[in-house]
Amino acid sequence: MGLGTTSPLTVLGCALAVHSAAATGSHHFATDSSTFDYVVVGGGTSGLVVANRLTENRHNTVLVIERGYFDDKPEAIIPWYSTAVDTSVLLNPRSAPNSKLYNATHNVTVAAVVGGATVVNGMGCDRGSKADYDAWEELGNPGWGWNGLLPYFKKSTTFTPPNPDVVDRWNITWNSATYGKGPVQVHISNFQYPDIDTIWEGFRQQPGVTFPPGSSSGFGPGAYWSANTIDARGMTRSTARSAYYDPVNKTRSNLRLVIGQTATELLFDRGKPLRAKGVRVVSSFDAKVRNVYARKEVILAAGAVMTPHLLQVSGIGPASVLKAAGIKVEKDLPSVGANFQDHATVVLWFNLSTPSFPNSDSMSNNATYNATVWEEYLTNRTGPVAAANSNSIIYYSLAQVLSPSAAASVASRLLAQDARQYLPAIYSTSSALLRGFKAQRAILAQRFTTNTSSYTAQPLRGNGQSPSPLLKPLSRGTVTLNLTHPESLPVVQYNTFINPIDEELAVAVVRRSRRYWASPALQKLGPTERQPGAEYQTDTEISDYLKANRLALFASLAHPSGTCAMMPEKLGGCVGSDLRVYGVKGLSVVDASVIPLISGTSLQATVYAIAEKAADIIKARG
């Protein structure tokens, strides 16, 4: 995406001027071996939250280890850049071949930057339904349902509404009672393209759709004004760095962040029980290997791909995998790297013959408009550059995608499956993992028959792109060591469509999207289906097209989760509701890998809430 006639240097200067603090941190250790109360692995979303909260007590010393660096490029700061992904701050391993998608491989989005995914994501800050989080509690995690998490959703966020005239013009709604006065700034943009009127008229024409006030209240299915992580004080991206690190980095001598440092191995006292005592780190600056130690806890916040990798390379994980890689088994824990979930996404495209001007494609196809709106942002912090992705989204339950009776039939067929046929091999050798999946399956089957939980969504910007994520996947992937080079990036297997019901429902989601675009209101835009194309009509034709075309089916929406699941160990859990790794003292996990069942929305708000709650849990241990 180009900047048109606006100089990139001008934009860069603007971006740096509005950023909340200069990039400060260090790649230096005081000595080759340093000791802190807490060592946090990962300076991303959850790691910076936990580090901030722990160092509110000046007697707690915290080291944060981050393999990436500070990013002050415009892409990290200006909201408009959220319409694409800045790959320069990603590790980007390739996934393993997906057997159900003609052995296609896919990019695996792993942020390596201070602030983590909050620096590169689409900025969506929705929350899942109450039923999504209540499912976590049903799986054996007391205090982790909606009521237990709502205080932390509120604690993490501050909502700034649009200007009153914008609210009246667009009839924008939200629920201010579900936000607090937290560090993360959340906002619905003052700028909306004119065709958003048509998008919302289309929403109103969908049978049975409700219009709850705001996407933060846990209602689930419905049409919403969706908020973004925009700091309305300067119309910049609000990140974990700008919210939790920059405001305190110069005043808290007990908080230390080191950049360009990769955690390669956990260090243990090998008594009974096993106890984590530190982390081995290698520097990208001088290639030197150092050990750092934790008096109280080592806290893993490296994300749902790299956290299980670090555990496995340190000897905690499925024994069969560790032995095959030549790793000494410290703790046989099959749950590490299992239960991998993401939101595979179906993408339809429609050519629009009569869109309004301007529209969300105008910046890329009209150089004059592009230059004008960049100048508007630089001068006034207004216009489309000050906006992120769409604020307009509609969520559907499975009963709304199909019909109540058809959804009930899907639930019955799901419960009748021999689960082992549609799960990774490790589920056949671990009875605990299998029991855990069956417990998840029972919950999902129940949710499929109600309107309490969303199965898919359509976030719409007003052009012809129509993505629909599959929010309740049945397929489970894995994250495992590279058996021949364990220290290299892990092997990520999405296993998209390994459960055939997922494939069946992806076709139903295509049909649901088509019904929306066929509604009378949308005909004003003159839509003609380009992808897959109107010629694909039967279930087989649609399914074959999706499986063969990577632009029509994304294996991932960059929402990795579940690989160190928070569930009882007898159900294949990795951590308990206290976030401690089973069988290892002094070791906790606080990132998206603890999510047992993926919530039906983007994960940013959820991970912030998890981290806020995790900080309170850890502080209570003293």
C-alpha cells in the first residue's frame, strides 16, 4: 500500500511526534547472570500487561525478555495501516502441509516486536459472548467465566466515543458500562464511508438479527458497531507498549525490558517437584548466551506458537515428541502444543458496479484522494487515515447460518462422531486429551443449538470484500518441535477441515454470506460475485473451490490459541485455573495459549483481560 503523493518521511516524522514515548529499552544485562523476582518471556500483549502490574509494587523486580525490537515506523502507529500486515516485524514460519487443503502450507503469524500482536493486528477490540467465557468455567476453571473476566475487560480499557454529530448521523451505539479507565484506548472512528449506510440497511434486512448496544457486552450474535484500539487523543494505534510500557519505563527502576534476546531454554532445579528457576537467553547483538534467574516465578508470555515451543525444547511436553527430538523429558505433558485452534476464514469478493465516492478502495485507486486524506490526517488527525478496519460487523449463530433444526442435526452428528478419527494422533495415545476434547465437544454441541454464541461473522468495510471467520472450529491442530532441529521454529499444523463438519459448515457460511449480498439493500451497490463466483453452486463445487484457493480460505486469521490449555490435567490441561504449569513449580503461562476454547471474535480484548487477571493471581501468591 502506497502513500500516494505524501512523502513517507513526512508521515514518519508525524508518527514519531505523536507517539507517546521514545523507544527506550536495553539489550544489555547488568552481568552475565542476573536475578529478578519474576522473569517474563515475551514483551508482547500479555507480557507487558503482567510486567506492568507486578511492578506496581516497587519491591517486585521484573525482567521482560523480548526477541524483537521497538517499532516506531508509521505502520506501527497510524490506524490506516491496520488494513494490512507489516510482515517486517513477524517471524513468519510456514505451516506444515495441510492434507485437507491439497497439502497447502500457510504463513504462521508470530509477532516479534515490543508490543507483540497489538502492533500489527487489525485493531479489533470486540469481546466474545458470555457463553464463550462461561464455557471456560464449565471446563473446570472456576472464576474464568464471563462474570470473572468482566472486571478485567473493564480494567484494561478506556472507551472514547465518536463525536456527538457522528453518533447522531450514524446511530452509533455502545455500552459505556462495560469499559473502565484502563490503559488500552478504544474508539469507534469518527470517519465512516457513505456506503456504510447501505451495509447497515443490509444488516437490518437479515432475518432474526438483533442490534445489541456495543460489542463489549457479551451478547454474542447480532449487528454491532465494533470498536478499535485507537487512541482518540492523537488518533494513533493503542498498543500494549503504548498502554503498559511507555508510561512507566522511565520511572520504574524495578522493570527491565531487554530486546533482541531469544529465550532458548528454561532452567530447572530438578528436585521433586520440578521447579523452574530461570531462562537461558541468547543475544542477537553479540551471540552471547546468558542465564537469568527468577526468585519467584518464570512467566511465559511468548504466545500460542512460541510458548509451547519453549516448553518442549526445555523438556516439558509429550514424551514421544521430546524423545524423538533427543530432548531430555523433564515432565511428560501431552497437552503442550495440542488443542491448537485458530479462526479459519472464508473470503468472498464482490465487484461493485455503483459504489459511492469515496469508498474504502479510493485511497488505492485515486491518487488525488489519497494525497488529500493523508494531508488531512497530518493536519487534523481526521479522515480515513485516522480510522482502522471496519466498525461494522454482524455475528450469526449456527442456527442463523442454517436453521434451528439443521443446527440441532449438526450437533447430534457431532456428538455421534468417533472423535479419534478426526483428531491428531496424540489424542489416540492420551486418554486425558481425548476426554478434554469430548468435554469441549459437548459444550460446542450445546452452543450450536442456541443463539447465545456466534458461529461466524461478517466485518464489512463497504467494498466488495466479505470475510467470514469460522468462530467455533472442531478441528484441532498441533505445535511441535522440529524433530531434526529442535532449536529452530516449531512445526505448526493447522489441520483445517480435519473434522469434516468444519468443511460442511464452511460451505454453509458461503451461502449465508451470499444471502446477505443478495438482500434488497445491497443491490444499490450493484454487486456481482467474483470469488468463488456464481457458477459454484453445489456443496462439492463450493468446497472444492475453497480448498484449492488460498485467497478464498485462510487457514488462520492470526488468532492462534489453546496450545497450553487451561483445564484440569485429567482433561488434558497444561495449566490450572491458577495458570501454573502442572507438575512444575515456579512456572506460569499467561498468554493466548491458555485459552481452552477459542472465543467467537478477535482475541485482542480477551488476551488483555487474561493478562490482567493473571497479574492479580500471581500477585496474590506473594
